[in-house]
Amino acid sequence: MELQGTLKKIFEIQTFQSGFQKREAVILTEEQYPQPVIIEFLSDKIDLLDKVKEGDKVKIGINIRGREWTNPQGEVKYFNSITAWRLEKEGGSAPVVKSTPKNLKEEVEEELDDELPF
């Protein structure tokens, strides 16, 4: 899935006792009735937010996750979260990624160059 909109708020990194980290951002969607939606950037995806700023128009690739929890009274509760896996700044720029690997064609050409005797 994908959400498009304007970055309204980028929060600081949260670090938990286990060492797990997350960073949240709010995107204001672009539709008839814009919605402020909070999105989690987990672990290695936190760095995606370093190349954008509040006010930027973005496309965010997301996953919706759900979980079940039973409280101490035995009641079952359900929670949803929206997690990002890709972030692209709109306006013709390339997707913002943690590191950009070489494309396959470049890798094959480099390997062939290394193997040629001339």
C-alpha cells in the first residue's frame, strides 16, 4: 500500500530498554477530507526520515499490521499499526533509501570488465 501527502510532523527517535528503536511521522493525506495519519519507521527504516523535512510532499510505502493482546483482566484487545518500508520525496526525486545498491546491469558490466584480458 502507499500513502501520499505532506509531512506534518517528524518525531524524535525512541529507544526502548531492549535496544529496539522507532521514529514516528505524521502525514496529512491528499483527499477530499485530508487525514493526519501517524506512521512508524522501525529499526533500519528510521534513516529514511533524515532526507526529508516537515512540509515536504512524499509517497510512503506502508504495511498495516495488527495484533491481539489479552489484558490482565482477560479481555482481548486489538491494535493496528502502520509501518513504513519506503519513502519517496515527490517532485521528481528518486526514492529516499538508506543506501542505494548498484543496479544489476552496472554490476554485471563491472564483473565483465574485470574478467576481460584486454
